[in-house]
Amino acid sequence: MLSPEQASVERGLSVTKEVSVEHLAETSLSKQRTIVDHISSVGGFLKVDYCNGLLLSTSSARSKYYQFLDDKKKAEKKTRNI
């Protein structure tokens, strides 16, 4: 049987395990953990306040990610040419 402190840590590890994806950068994991903590603190996914800024940000996330990958590829190409 786990003590209350250990049980809390165990639940946290369970949540982390569910949201972790192989090969994510450390910052991505940190941001995911922040999101999971917020969802837990407000009492669940359905109780999160979805403001317009959040919705706009998520709708443009894919294009921002592709732009990031493109910029990274260009930087690597430039570094190889030097």
C-alpha cells in the first residue's frame, strides 16, 4: 500500500506515461506536463476555459510546426555549406 504522498506521485507518473510520446524534446515534455497539471487543477478536461486566444493558437499550431521544421532544415543546410 502506498502512503498518500507516494500515491500522488504514482498518479502523476501514470498521467505522464499516458501523455508522453517517444522522442519528444525536453521542452515539449515540460509543456505537456504543464498542460496536464492545469487540466488536473481545474477538475478535468471538460472544465478547462477555452478562450479565443487558445483556440486561435491551437488552430495555427500545425503551420507553426511546419515552419519550425523548414527553418531548422534551412539552418542545417546552411551549417553544412559553411
